[in-house]
Amino acid sequence: MHPDTPRRNARNAFSTLVRERGLLYGGDYNPEQWPAEVWPEDVALMSAAGVNLVTVGVFSWGRLEPQPGEWNLGWLDQVLDLLAAAGIAVDLATPSASAPPWLAVDHPETSAVNQDGVRMSHGSRNHFCPTSPVYREHVLRIVRVLAERYADHPALAMWHVGNEFGQVCYCDLCADAFRAWLQRRYGGLDELNRAWGTAFWSQHHGRWSEVIPPRRAPYLHNPTQELDYRRFASDQLRDLYRVQAELLRDATPAVPVTTNFMGFFPLVDYQSWTDDLDVVADDWYADPADPRSPARAALTHDLMRSLGDGRPWVLMEQATSAVNWRPHNLPRSAGTMLVDSVRAVAHGADAICYFQWRASLAGAERFHSAMLPHAGPDTDLHRAVIEQGDVLRRLRPVAGTRVEARAALVFDWSSWWAGRAPGSPSDRMDAVDRLLDAYEPLWRAGVAVDVVPPGADLDGYSLVVVPGLYLVSDQDAANLARVPERGGVLLVGPFSAVADPDAHIRAGRFPGPWTEVLGVSGEQHRPLPEVGVEVRSELIGDFTAHTWSELLRADDADVLARYAGAGLAGRPALTRRTHPGGGSAWYLSTVPPADALNRIVLAAAEAAGLRAPVDCPPEVEAIRRGDVLFLLNHGTRPRTVRLPYPATDLIGGTRTTGDLVLPAESAAAMIEEDR
């Protein structure tokens, strides 16, 4: 058997599940919070709402193993039997995210230590040390019990390992593991000292025992030490995921294994995890108070689809209405709830799930909304849940299809981490902020986008945008430089290619590895005062730049915009170098306001030959998945879209020729004729 065959089989099993059931719909189900007489009612209401997938057991360790080695599995047997009888598939979780109190009491070393050296207490969740051998021993014991007992259960459709991995520990066990990780990375202390630049501040290490995690210190940490600890912590969590996933795969090789990501989460490098997941899953909680929430959601969904190499993914958690953890929790409307779910489908999701099925009456999340609210099924919210199940059934033809993107945005976790380090020229150049800024013009124009690492295969993309890539290797820099050389369009944003993979600043004019391909070079990064600086441009119009500027010269590039002040008068702000093969490389050295950045990005997209599938008014999002054109009105008033072809809406069933009127907070999924 080819070594990749089991993984292919597991991934195919998810595709088969979707093919047999259509788009998956459901959420976290926590029956241990309720008496057994409630369970049949839950299952009946799930069936009526069109629920066909639930996650079970995420936080049930204390119920499954109330004392060490004392097993209580009968309740879970009963729940899975009820769900199987109703035809509801189960994403069965390993409950490793939160150990029961007895483990922390009997083995204090299993609890995490924070950066101040304080050991975390039980009484919340996620208090474990991911390195602790004792913790891992108990985790694998309960995972083994679950795998052996439920491997052949008819309800089992997926395994869900842990929950929202993100714990970082600074204990002595982690210090030992960090030293071992560094020895594998660098080999010896000489190479470690070189990489960390320990000549600065007398930080030279002569013995491995001197190397410690970046615990609380009087002032700034060594930035490379901190970067490496972030890398280590992500790898340590991935290893904890792997040991559970490997055990599950041994027991059930054809059952897909996943865990839930959290979008652009700052503590875990998801790009390094993706080969370990049979299907990518994500938790996304839209913020009704954020006017950019629809764009943030779309960007995050595109990231998840891209992490899985374009395969359909799972929206594992979202909220039906309000959450409990923001300071002021605005509710979502029923229309927004529907549009947000359809958006995820449009961006490649084959499963739409919520936290949670039934709202909790006790505990820290008692005010978190659910599919079945405290007030019960005779409520507007639950009726909206039923309606959504019906909409997802109508979207069944979309299941399994892909989103084809010819534009890519480049993002890298290590670069994000390194660029956020204290002691930088500005704390306002966050890579995710710059990514969203560059994404939004393409999203508004209906241009499909993948989010890829700098080392990805870029040959299929006509436009590659690098909004801000502070850290890049020579190899990845060369990979990006080939885009204009082969005829594509490369747009590079400010504060890019500043550092190498060790977070050392590249000597010479910046952006060092790209000065030739861009035809421009710089000598000084210049954060801007609040008033900003005026920029003059005949191509895109004048604008006031903010936050950032750079002292540049155009060596072999056309200047498309020039600074008009801040000691930079006449200096390039936006340049373009045309390459012999027909491609072009653009460099933007500042942060324009949204309207100006919109013109810049769309000019680059036009140069790349990218066109929107349809012209949309404000607040209407358009994206094509397979043969279906999704149109989503996330505004509060009706909008009209002129369709170039007659089309029929999968959701509403109506055929439209010419103008399609989208009511406020609504979605359409159009099958076009004669396109």
C-alpha cells in the first residue's frame, strides 16, 4: 500500500459523507449538561431542523473518567445510539482540551505555567501543559478507550482532536523540550548563538542548560529567541495533536481526523499543521459591531480553503446570535446569520456548524447563544435555525465543488510573529491588518483569492499580492520574484523582506532580495505622524498616506506616485517595473486610505487580466463556486444586481433575466444559463 493511501481514504471518506448527506449542518452537542430524558427531545428537534452532523464530547473528560481509571461510558453509548438511529453523524471529540480536576490535583506538573512563572489552576479550561508526559499519558489512555469502543459505531463520521489548540507553557518541562527542539534546528550552540545574535547584550550561551524560554524579563527579549519559542510552542501543540491523531488513525484508518482552527490565530502556525488534518476546520465568530466583519469572514474562509489546498472545509463553530466573551455582546440578526453561513459555503465550506446545539444554563458560557435558545424551540431564533437547514438542503448541488482563484495573497506566520516583535519602528504595521486592507478591494470586486505561504506554487496565479512580508527566506523571495518574470503581476507592500528567517535585518538597501525585480531600493523606514503625508499620482489620484513611509529611489521602475512632504518630496511612493515577459512588479511603500488602496489593487488586478464575475453595488459580495454564482447582500437595504445571463436561484427557486433584486441581509445562489 502506498503510504499516502490511508490519508487519501480518510479524505475521501469526508467527501463521501458530504456526497451522501449533502452539505453538513449542526454544531457542538453537550448532552452531559442535561438529564437523559432531554436527549430524545434534542435528537427529534435536530432532525426537524435538518441537522445531520454534531460534535460530541469536547469537554466531557470529567464525565467519562470521573476518577483515574474509573470509566463512565454508558451515557455516551446512549447518546451515540440515539443520534445514529436518527441518521445524524457524529464528529467524536477527544476531550483533551480540559482535563478533570483530579489530574491537576494529583499531578500539578500537568498544569501550564505562565510567563511570570505562575502555575495555572484548574477551574476554567485549557489549563494543561502540552509537554507534560503525565498529561500525555492520561490523554492517550482516554483516546485509546474511545477509539476501541467506538471505532465501529454507526454514528462515527469524524474524529475531532482536542479543541482550539493554543496553550503556551513556560515550565521546566517545556524548557527541556525547547532545548531539544533547538538542538534539532541548529545542531550546536555555535549555530544557536549565531542565529540568536547573542553577541548583543552579552547573551552568549556556553551550555545548553543556560537556554530558557522567554519568561518575564526586565526589558525586551532577544527577538529571535522569542520567535523560536513561538515556533516551538506551535510545533509542540502540533505534536500533541499528532499523537492523538495517529492513535485514532491506527484504530479507524478510513475515518477523517480534524481539529478546529481559529482563523488568523497568533499562537499557532496553521500553515505548518495542514498536512496533519484530513479536513480543515475553523471557528469563526463574526462581530456584529465591526463594519468590516463580512470582509474579515471572507478572508478567513479563503485562508481555510487555501490551507486545505482548495478542498472543501468545515465551519466548525460560529454563533447563532450573541457570544458571551466580548465586553458588549451585540446579537446577530436572523438575516445576518443566514448570509454568514451562505458566505462560508460560497468560499468553499461543505459543513456549517455552531456552538452549540442547546444553550447552557450554568457555567461560564451560559449567555452564549445556541441553535436551541433558553426560551426553547418556539422562538424566532430557532425558526431561523430551521430555515437555514432548509436553505443548506437546497444548496446541495454546490457540495464538493471548488472555488477557482487566479489571485493570491501571501501570508506567513513566522513573518507575522517577527514583525510584531517589540522594538520595531512601529507597532502599527501588523501583517493581518495589511492583509485585510489588500484583500478588501479584491473581495468587493468579486475577484476570488487564495491565501498562500511565500513558498507556495504560484504558477496558477495571474496576480500575487504581498501586503507585508517582514521576514522571508532567500528561497521564498526567489519564488515570489519569478511571478513577473513569467508574465504575472506582483504587488509588494511596505516593510517587506526586511529580515531573514533568523529575524536578522538584511544589510544593504531594502527590500534586499527584491530590489532588482522591483527596480526600486530604499534606505530608511519612516513611520508617519498622525497628519500623514500627501501623495501625488496621475494614475490613481492624489491621497493622504498614513502610518508609514519609506525613503526610496527608483533604479529601474516607473514612478506612479510620489510623496509631497514629510521630508520625502518627489520620492517614489508607488512604482511599477515592466518585465520583458509581459509581467510587472509593483511596489507600494506606504499605507494609503481605503479608496486609494482600492484603486491601486484593482489597477494591478486589471493589469493581470482579472475581472469580476458580475458588477455589484456596495454591500453585495459576489463569488463563484463551481457553476454557482453566489450573491450576498450584507447590507440593511435591498440591492439590485444586473445579471449578464438568465439564471435560476437555488435558494429561492426563481429564474431571473436582467436585474436581480436582493433583499436586505439575503443571499442568492445563481445557476447561470449560456455562460
